Amino acid sequence: MTRHAPQPGPAIRTSALTKTYSQHGTPVEAVRGLDLEVADGELVAFLGPNGAGKSTTLRMLTTLLPPTSGSAQVAGFDVVGQHRQVRHAIGFVGQGNAAGPQQRGRDEVVAQGRAHGLTRSEASRRAGELLEAFDLAEHADRPVATLSGGQRRRLDVAIGLVHRPRLLFLDEPSTGLDPQNRANLQEQVVRLNRDLGTTIVLTTHYLEEADAIADRVVVIDHGRVIADDSAHRLKSGLGDLVTLGFDSPGQATTAAERAGRLPGATVALDGARLVLRVPHGRDLAPGLVADLAAAGAAVARLEVAGPTLDDVFLQLTGRSLRESEQTTDPATTTATATATATEGAAA
């Protein structure tokens, strides 16, 4: 099969990319005017609550769903007009397991290689490389159903990499894994990016996952990008959370008056407790404690916490991302059903 060379430019470029569904006769915008560029070699996390539009975006970029409007190029190819070339250039690991439960893991990797045009010997050799790299060699001849959740997820990634794609898309790769297997998979993803230079785009609603491994975090809510930067820069604009405990509400009131003079500080009183959000709070805390003691408001308890991505989401939307995970956007159900049907047709 002939493969056309991609055009130079970013690994991903979208312009006003939109996906609209009809739900009970009412249009629902799952993705709203997405403008995005991802450079070669980046590791980008799409972070947002369930139903935010993360998976719908990935399905459009991987040609499993056609956009309603706007455009997207992946590896230099248009996702609508050149969908075959896009599929040759990418690997995609969806939320479900890719391998048949009664098949052997090795056979599934080999079969995927053959589907991408590798000869039988090439596919067998490539399968051996990947199974070794993902610590699956000793389990490769077992039925997939007998593998652990973490092993099955690593097998999914191996299947997605068999044809050496320029880009790898991972849709909620850690969902359902225990903390140890989640950490192991994250290490494998980082190694692919750092050591092999694979461009990786993943969706996640795990704050810690996006914070730990991504070069860049794209925060999505209700189908729109509401923030796009490194996790460090997104958090650094918020300041540290400093919690001060006192022996009496009067002392806390005194402390609030003095702490409120700090540049950029926001103060909240709760009885004998003072909660202070302030830039460089960790560095300022020792001096603040000394100042308050001199003013007759000795600090009985002190806690300093750095900002989190949940704090970023809270500032941007007025609600916690962790709380938002408990709800499901109506568009999610429609998007998932449509994507599943499209995925089956594309297979």
C-alpha cells in the first residue's frame, strides 16, 4: 500500500474544530471551535471532567468521528480527506481493550503488524521487540483474558505501536488500573516520549497523571479549551495555600488584617482558622509567623500546600474538577455511542 509523505509542520493542527450532536432534537456541542497546535515530540494531556469533550476530540483526530465543522491535520494529513494516511501515521489506544480475550497476546500484536502491511517475519520480530520492551515477553503466549489489568493495558499500547507511528493517542489509558499499574504505565508512556521521541496525546481526568507526565496540559470544559500551558505555569499563577490556626477567633482576625497586606493575597476567615492564598506562600510563611507572633497572634498550627491543577480548574470554572468527575455531561453518552458505532465501521 502506498503511503504519501506528510507535509512539514506541527504534528497536529486544528482550526475551529467542532462536533455537534442532536439529542432529542436539541443540538449539543461536544467540542466547540477547538484551535490547537501540537509540535513533534510533545507529550500533551487533555484534562477535564467526564463529558468535557476530551474523548470526542481524540476520536475526530484519529478519524473515528467526522467533525461537524472546522478542520484538523494530523501528521500533515487532513483527517477527513486523507483519513487513510492519518491512520498509517498514528497509533490509537482507546478506552476498551484492543486484544481479543481468547487470543494470545503475541498473536494479537503480530496480527496488527500484518494489518499495517508488515511481512510475517517483520511483524513477528516487531512483536518480540515490543513485548520485551513492555515486560510482557513471559506472558505473551497466554490468552489475553488471563492477563492482569495492567498487563492488558500495556499490551494495548504495544499493539498501537507495532507500525512505529509518528503519533500515539491514548484515551484515558489509566482508567481502571490500581495505583501501581497506573504508575508503571505512566513510566512506559514517558519513556516512549523521552527516549524515542514519539509525540503523545492522552486524555485523562486524573489530576496527578496530567501533572506528573505531561509537558503541556490542555484543560477542556464543556467542549472548550479554557487553559493551555505547562502544569507548572498553570499552577504558579495561583500562589500557595497557607492555612493558619490560632487559639482564638480574635487572633485569627488580627492575623487576617496583617496577612491581607501581602501582595496578591486573598484571605478567608473560618473561626480561629485563617486560609490564605498568596504567591510564594512557602517562602513568606516563616516571616509571616514571626510578624504575627510579634503582633500578639501566635500561630498554633501552620500548613502550606502548593497549588494543584484542581485549584486551577476551580479558579477557571468556579467548581472542583474532582467534584465534576462525579457527573456526566449528556453529550458523553451520545458521543460514546456514536464513536463506538463509527469505530466498528472503520475496523
